[in-house]
Amino acid sequence: MPTRRTTTKTKTAAKRGTVKKVETPAKTQTPSKSLASRIDKKGLIIAVVVLLIVLALGYLKKQFVVATVNGQQISRIQLINALEQADGQNVLNSLISQTLLEQEAKRRNIKITDAEVNSEIQKIDKTLAQQNVTLSDALKQKGLTMADLKQQVKQQLLSDKLADADNIKITDKEVNDYIEQNKSMIPATADMTQVRAQVKQQLQQDKVSQKLQALLQQLQAKSKIFY
């Protein structure tokens, strides 16, 4: 009968593996849940961005506001303008001079090592100790850090090398003449050996400054400086 033949064929096909198994479709996320997930992520991103903006504004406020007086802010721009009006030109000229000297030192391949800087700082420390003053206290009084001192010492050593300070000689006559001209300023109880050493150092530094000034005039004459 027809019904039996169909059943037999179906059983035979199942044994041979020709009947394909119908797979159940995977459950898909409902549109409402997917939308909620996207909204949550978007909200999180907005919160992070707002937080970053708040932090940035707080940082910028510290950069642009130097003081407040009864709630009224004094901006860094106001401070800079006041400083420029007070002594801005002298500071600018000093920076230009220092830049010219550094460029000239580079051209001559003159370098200052860390060992030279540290050696000079040790001399400063020793001199201060003789006056019962520590180096750290001296820096605090001047509002300087050790890094500031090292930079200043490096610039001074660079200037000395450019002026060939080691070959600048101060004679005894020059020292005697200076002491004679300024004897009214020297205490009667002063140690003259120490006074002579200080006078010699000062005279040498004066000659170094004169040579540097002459060098700067030459460098400025052949340099392109735009204000």
C-alpha cells in the first residue's frame, strides 16, 4: 500500500543518513535590548568625556590663574604683561646674549661637562660653609633649586671659556692699585690676604665681562635678530 512504501523509504533514508536535520535558528537579541546596550555605552562615553573636560579645565585654571584676591582672579597674562613692562627688555636682551654665546660655543665646539659643574658647586658649598651657611639654605633664600644653580654655573663656565678666562692674568700692581683706591671701604681688622684674593678674583671677572661684551658686540653685528 502507498502509506507503507513511504514509511519504508523514510526509514531507509534515515539509515543511510540522507535525511537532513533541521537546525533550530539561534535566538537573536531583541531590538529593545540592543538599543539599550548602545545607549548605555554612549552614556558612558559622554560621562568620560565630561570628566576629562572638567579635569582639563581645572589644570588650565592653575596654568592661567596665578592668584585670587577676595575671589577676583589675577591671570598669568596680567603677571607677564606687568613683568614685561617692568624689566622685560633687559630680560629679553639677556636671553638674546646668552643664546648668542651658546651658539658661538657650539661653533667652537666648547662643552661643559657635569664633572666641571659639580666641581664648581663644591667650591661654592665650601665657601658658604666657611660663612656658616649651607648651600640648601642659600638656595632657599634666593628662591633657586639645585637645577637652577647648575644651569647658572654651566653658563658661567661657558662664558669663562669663551673669554679664555684662564689666560687672563691680574698683576700685583693692579691689586695694589685697586686696594689703594678703595681703602676707605676696607675694614681695619680685615684679613688682607683674603682681601687681596677677593680683589684679584673681582678684577679677573671684570676683564672676563669686558671680553664677553666685546664678543657679544661682534656676534650681534653679524647675526640676524628680529624682535
